[in-house]
Amino acid sequence: IDLEQYPTGPHIASRMLYTAENSFGDVSDKVVADFGCGCGTLGLAAGLLGAQHVIGLDIDDQSLEIASINADDLELDMNFVQCDIKNFRWRDQIVDNVIMNPPFGTRKKGADMDFLSVALKVASQAVYSLHKTTTRDHVKRTALRDYNASSAEILCELRFDVPCLYKFHKRKEVDIAVDLWRFVPQNSQVKRL
Amino acid sequence: MRLLTHNMLSSNIKGVANGFPLRIEVEKVVEKQVDFNADFLKNMFAKIEWKALVDASRSMGYSELPGDANPSMLDSDDFLQKFHHALLELHLEEGALVCPETGRKFPVNKGIPNMLLHEDEV
């Protein structure tokens, strides 16, 4: 519950990846990282669309185990790393693009922004991320001002079905409006974590 | 875990100045065939830390990569095939990644390295 793990539905995953590939060519033949990969949905979708090398990162054992099984089932080779995004260190910008469905920050405030901050340091080309529509202005302002994004574009608005998974969900099923963002980092020689 | 991934990972322990590259302790290596993509390899060449890749592949039992490499070698199909094999087809399935400064071991199980830090390392 603390980690706020909601699976990325297949319709959201396919929307994200198809847009990334068809509108921007950001998937096939690329090195793609899936931050907070959970069961691997986004990363595997990237693999299916021709990403050359996909790495999924998550903090949770069980999710990674499921993700491995999913990868095997699809006969896709996806590398996984168990780590805490916030203190994880990468070398330079080998990763082309980051795709992610970060924890929204309702339980632990600002979690999605932490993910975005790291993603913009790691990706050399683009970051695709989902954030709640209600936080739209905050996301744009922070990305451009604090996280070194040279651009922050909303590609579309999606509805995320969150079924009543946890006790603290008061209503039976909640539809959350989320924005699919594409951020472009400012490329800098002196970018180190 | 492919060596392409290894080439991106660094020790994240507090106080470590340069945690790259991590040394590899091998218990089990698996080879998985991947389709050859010359363009991808040529793009990656500029971003890869060559020495780290060579050392890593040797610790995995593959010694075909030349110790030094320069872009002109990308014209050779033979070189590209070896580069391809080392970068994408060798997998560390079981073993550990070792921090070059502290010697701390990050275990690798079923191909997944566990880079979670203990409380005193953050």
C-alpha cells in the first residue's frame, strides 16, 4: 500500500507506446527504461513494438518476479533491476527514452515528481509519463523550471480505472483523469547524477 | 542481465566517488540469441564504456573483444558480430555486482540485480 501499486491497464499502455512510436519514433531500435515497472506492462509493450533493449526498474521483489514471468511468456528479453529510483545511479545518458506510470503521490506526496526528476536526468531523448490532470500546472511548471526539461507537452488525456483495491478507497470504482506527457530533457555535457 | 545494462549501472552507495564499473562475480552465464542490428550497434558504440565492456565480457568467459576499439572498426562485420554477442547475447543469470570502491556485493538472482541499499549506505 505504501508503494501505491496500481497496474497499468493494457489500453493505457498501448496508447502510450503507440503514440511514442507512431508520432515520434521513440520506441523501435531504442534503449528504453520503464521506471516503476511493476509487472512490466509498459516495458513489455515497448519490446513488442521493437525497442532494442528494455530495462525495467522497480523496488518490489514480487512485482519483478511477475514481470520476469510475463517477459518469458511473451518471449521478450527485458532486463530488470531492483532499486530505489531516488538513490539509483546511472552512468551518463545511454538510455534513449523513459516511459513510466509513476505512483501518483496520493499516499506519499510528490512521488511522481521524484520519478520525473530522475527520468529527465537519465533520458537522452524523451520521457513519457502519466500524471493526474489535477496536477497539470504544477507538473509543467516544475518540469520546465526545476527539472531541466526543454519542453513539456500533453499528448492526450486518459481515464485510468482504479478499482477498489485498497480499504482507503471509499467509492467502489474511481475514474482518474490523467495526462499523458512527453518531456524533452535539455541535453547537457555536464549532466551527472 | 545483459552487459549493455551492466554498462549503465554504477554503485550508488553514499560516499563512493566513482562506482563505475561494477566488477562481476559470475556463478551462471546464459547465452540468448538476439537478432543482429548493425545500425543499433553503431549508435551504441559511441555511448558504451569500452573498457568496462571488455572486462565484463572476459569475466563472463568471452575474450574475443579487442582491448581497444575505435570507430573505424565498425566497418568490419567480424568486429560487429563480436560486439553484438558481448553486448546483447551474454546474460549474467546468477552472481553478483561488486562496488569497485567498497567491495560491497549486489546480488544477481535470475538475471535481476538487487541494487537496494541498506539504511547506512544511503
